[in-house]
Amino acid sequence: MTLWRIRATVDDRPGYLSVLTASLALRGVNILTVQVQPTEQGAVDDFLVDAPDALDEAELVAAVERGRGRDCWVARSEARGLADQPTRVLGLANRLVRDPDAAGEALRTLLGADSVSWRPASTGVDRGSTATTMLLADPAGGSFALRRAAPAFTPAEYARAQALVEVAATVTRRAAEQVTLVLPDGAELIVRPACVDDLPSVLELHEGCSPRSRQRRYLGGAALPQPARLRRLLEPSRGLTLVATTTDGDGALVAMANLVGEGDEAEVALLVRDDWQRRGLGSALLRRLVRHADDAGYAALVLHVQMDNAPMLRTLRRLNRSSSTERDGTLLTLTVPLAADRKGMSLTSGA
């Protein structure tokens, strides 16, 4: 007996699947697993079968077509194909936990793609899939382009791939290096990726900052942000949020740095508690976000800062990178290129 994978579209009507399975049974084909994926054209049935050695691909296709199946695709399978889909997906998710950089290979394995390639920050191509291609956002920046000549990608496969990407995004945020930061004055802080569990501490951070610091951070006003907004900042769908905490017993959260990506652009922002300002913390956090932006393929940092925000202007100068400046009333827009051939990244800060 030989293992085969068979995929065919069947009208989503009572009894049609049984007609197909009966046609296969007449040729001695044993169905080991079946997955049904609904589409606009009908139900796409994905079978793993055990067929007599004498049957070839053409005979299997003929059996499917006699069973009212259409758009048939047949390929030999291996013993590892016996693992059901949930088991395979859980195995790939476990692999990502151990190695977040394996997202591309995990997607290729999940979908049985012919190829997977990485593209830098989005060039305006919409995410989604066609029959032969699929484009997914890389949580670290850029996107993955997958190609498969046959069988055609289905909406269910796109949903599975997107879910795996979301796992990779979570792992990437958790896997960002946690470091002990030593400031010039000798003070030590822990810098790590944020998570939604940090929300109470982030609320305390905002309450502990002066209205002037909050106004510089958010530009539009000094009011405390709503918890829902802060929750979104803590775990952006694309990007990275860092928090800095003290190393003493209470581990107070004293600073937050956000990088939120959307398409070709991203927004970066800093908030440092007043008693920790002018000590080099903002510069250290900004440098880490710049490195992340470089790795993600963004083109530039665009910093919107009030003219009287001297501390933030000094922080930017400490990056030691060239920049251009535009003025609109009391607001300065400073652009710091990261890669000359790509579009910019928006950055608003008030640290």
C-alpha cells in the first residue's frame, strides 16, 4: 500500500462527500484522515489515503472525478503525513518558542510551500493570498512571500498561517533580549519586552509623571491615557514595546518605549518618569528601538518634538546619526534616515 494526499473540491450538499468516498473505496483506497475546508466554490476536502501499490496518480484522479470531485490534486505522501493537523501545528508552534527566527521555515512546513522569501518593510502590497501566492507580515518587520504551484491555497490555510504568525509575534516580543542596563551614574535597571500584565504598572508610571512629561509624550494633552489605549501599546501587533524596571524589591516600572509598525511606517515613543530623566535612560531605550527598526527594514525615524523639549532633542543628538528638520509652529519634525532607499518611520516622543 502507498500513502497519497488527495485534495478535491466537492459541492457542499448532503451526500456528495459520501459519493466521493464510495468511489475511492471501490478502488480499494482506505481514507486515513480527511479535513474539510469551506470555500466560495465548495468544500475543499483534503484526504490522506492508503492506496494499493498498483494504483497510479491518473487512476486516483479518475476515481475522484467519478465521485463528483473536481479540481483534483494528487501527490505521494510520507509516513509523517499520518500526524494530524493540530499535532503538526502544535509542533511548529513549539519550534517557534525555541527559535523565533524560524518563522519562515515554519510557514513553509505548515503549508508545504514550494518557496518562502522575506521582503523588507512593506512596499504597499496587500497582505492575503491567491491560488499560488500568500503574503504575510513578519512580526519583526517586512513580510513573508510564499509560493505553491499546487494545490491552490485556501482561506483556511491562510487563517492557519496567520495564527502561526501571531504566535511568532508573541514569541518575538518575549524573546527580545532582557538586559541589565547600567546608567552613567551607576544606577541599574532591567530592560525587557512589555506584556499586557504590565498594564497596572504602566498606569502607575503615567500617574507618577508630571503633566508636562505626559504632554511631551502624547503632544495632544497631559491627561492620563485610557487603559485600552495603553493595553494596545503594550502588545502591538507589529513592533516592540520595552519597559525599564528598577532592580530593588518593588521593581518599579520607570520608563516605557514603544515601536508600533503599520505598513511602511512605525511610531516610536518614549516616556520616562521625571526622577529618571536626564540620566541617560531615554537614550539607551531609543538606541535599542533604533536597532530593532534597522533589523526590521524601516527606512527612517521621524521624530515629532516640541521646540522647548530640550531633553528629547539632546537624546536624539546622542544617536550620532544625520537628520533633517522641518518646523511647523512650535513643532519640529526631525527625520533620521536608516536606509536611503526606503520610506520613513514616524516617531513621537516626550521623554
